[in-house]
Amino acid sequence: MAKIALVTAVAARGLDDDLPPLQDALHKTGCDVAIVDWDDASVDWSRFDLALLRSTWDYTERVDEFLDWAQRAAIQTRLINPLAVVRWNTDKHYLHDLERAGIATVPSVFVEPNGDAKTGLDHFLLRHASAEFVVKPAIGAGSRDAQRYARGQRENALAHVRRLLGERRSVLLQPYLDRVDEHGETALIYFGGEFSHAIRKGPLLKADEGPTRALFAAEHITARTPEADELHLAEQTLAAIPFAKPLTYARVDLIHDAQHAPRVLELELTEPSLFFAHAAGSAERFARAVLARL
């Protein structure tokens, strides 16, 4: 009987809708499943055959501590996704790696903690003529500390950038692609390298609305059949991941630009929601992909 840890966080208890169906699907295969918090010092990770990252959604506030834990856990058990993938994917600088690999991404400019906030923001605004833009931390999740600004709100945006830099956090600046207001995001979900299902996520960043203070912003989710060009870009993106493939799970989040072409907004390889409720049989498909790692 395989012993599997589904790894979550105290702050996410009761909020991860994927955990109950996944736990049930793994139980039906004969696995011994435990839901454990990543930072629970009493857990002996060596007693598990596999530790599956699921809803460690508070890691962005404690990223060094989280990565230190992941390194220790990876020594004691099989960590999924693997440690090297987690290290790469928890920092959105990976978008530059994808861009260099020829992947169509949302244009991204980073301002580093040792940089000048005004120079960085002005350089971005000169390069990108979009009416609106987004300021967010390079290490972040759930739209926390992300905010949408009009060009006329430059001073407010500058204060946001300065605050993040003052916290020693890298800042990501992106044009706001307003097709998302109508089309939403498309999230394509893969298990073991195979497409499972997709969902539509409604626009999260509202004009003149501050960043969420919750663990994650409220989302409006519906099932979606992806378009052919979305599937093609998602598969190109997965092929460009600079690690052994296929990964046990991956989620590719896309939005459309002014020419209606999809672009990668985020590549989720660490702790993404997988939206089992919107695709019959998806929890069972994921369980099979997990068991294949054993």
C-alpha cells in the first residue's frame, strides 16, 4: 500500500476544493493518504512514498523557508513536482526563460530590489503603450499584492513598486491585455504530459480595486473547451520547460492579446488548483498520473 502525503498549509485548510476528490480517488486505488501541512515540524516525511504538493498557498510570504523545507523533504521522499521544478517555478522570472525559448508570453519587465523604482516604471511605460498595466510581485500567488493601474495613476503605481522593493521583493510589470475582460483566462491542465481539461477564469483584477487581502482572490470558474491555438501554445510551453518531462501535473494559464492571439500569463507547476469539479473523471486521471510516479 503506497503512502502518499497531500501537502497543504494551515491557512488553506477548508479552502482547497481539490483535496477531497483527490483523496477519495487515491483511496480507491488502495493508497494510504494523509493531508499534511508543509511546515508541520512533527511530520516524518520519510514515512511517505511520495509527497504531492497541493495547496501550500502561504509559501509566497515565506519563500526561503518553504524552499528549505522542500529541499529537506525531497531528500526524505519523492517530491512531486520535483525540487528543481519548484525552485524555478516559484519565481516568475521563469517567464523570461520561456520568452527566450520562443514562447509567446505576456510582455514582462522586472524591477529588482537593488533597482530604482521610478527608472524601472518609466522604462516600462516607454516600452509598452497599453492604456493600463499591472504591478505584482515576482514571487506571488492568488493575485495577492497584484493591482491594475491606468497610465494616469502612475504615482499610485510607483508607490506600489516602491513598497514591494522596500520589502526586498522583485517586481513584475506587465501591460494589461484588456481582452481578458471579455474572454477571461483559459487554464489548460495536464497530467503526465497529457491534456486533461480546461477552465475559464473570469478577470481577476478590477479597475480601481486594491489587491486582495485574502489568501487568494475570489474566482469565477466555468468549464471551457480550449481553442486549437491555445492547445498548441500550451503544448509548446510544456515542451520548453527546462527539466525532465513529462511532469506529473502542469497548468498553463493563457490570455489573449489585441490580435486575439493567446499568450502565456503564468505556468503553474508548484501548487495550482486543478478544478476537478469542472471535469468529470479528472481526479481519477490525476490519481493515475500520481501512481505512475511510484
